[in-house]
Amino acid sequence: MTRPRLGVTLLIAMAVWLSSPSPTLACSTCYGQADGPMIDAAQVGTLLLLGVVLAVQVAFAAFFLYLRRQAARHGQSTSEAAGPGQPGEWRSA
């Protein structure tokens, strides 16, 4: 067999092997045991991962609120130091 033909043959063999059903790849739900310990562990894992995602989103929101407060505080301090004129107005030196 030549190289391209061997590659195509291996690719087809891999596709057939992966698409064939196998009882070792099935979970306990497929066999009708929907209340086993494996299902309970999967549910707890899902809730734990949702908790992590929620905590990261709350941290991002808190960080952006912190930045907004710092920007407002910085804007007040620079407008007080600007002197006469409008607070956001450019002045020539």
C-alpha cells in the first residue's frame, strides 16, 4: 500500500471504530440507573462548577465598580485642582 492509501484506510478504520457502540463507554443513566451515586456526584460537580463561574462573574463586577469609584474620586480631585473654568475644559499653559 502506498502512503496516501494507508492514511485514508487508517482514517476510515478510526471513524468506524469511534462510531461503533460500546458498552464500556456508556454511563449508568444509559442502563436505567438514574439515582446512583455516580449521578449524585455529577450533580454536585455541576453545582460546584456553576458556583465557581458565578464567583468569577461577581469578582469582575466588583472590580469594575471599584474602578468606577476610583475614576469618580480621581475626577473630583482633578476638578478641584483645576481652578477657574469648566471642570473638563482644556487649558493652555
